[in-house]
Amino acid sequence: MNKTLADRSETMKVVNETMKVPVPVLDTFILKSNDFSRPPGAAADYSAIQKMFDIYSDAGQLTKPVDIKALKHPTLFAPIE
């Protein structure tokens, strides 16, 4: 994570190459205050993930909108002990 945070532009290049999402789209959230993160215990921030899906949808990166609620399994959540 330290390397990711140390060079934001390089991180965006890697994400762009991996996810095929344009850098201008990534620039709207990658390593910014609206980026989803993993707080202690590794619980996902589902509202932030939904915002990411919405950004991808608005940019035409998804063939149809994604509802994070449809992907969230009720028995799988952090922290898993």
C-alpha cells in the first residue's frame, strides 16, 4: 500500500492497464477522499463501492448499471474471525 500511495500517477497507470478504465475516470476517485477503503477489520464501504460503479457506468465502462446490494452476500462480511 505504501508504494500505491507514494506514486498516484503510476498507480492510476497500473489500474488503467489492468481494469481498462480511462485515467480521467480513475482520476475522479482513485486515492481521493471518495475512494473506498478498508477500515480496521477490513469491512468494505459498500456505499463508496456503489459510487465507483456509478462512475464506471456514467463513463460507459459497464454495459448496464450495477447495484452493489445485489452483490453483497448477507453472511460474508468483515471482520471475519
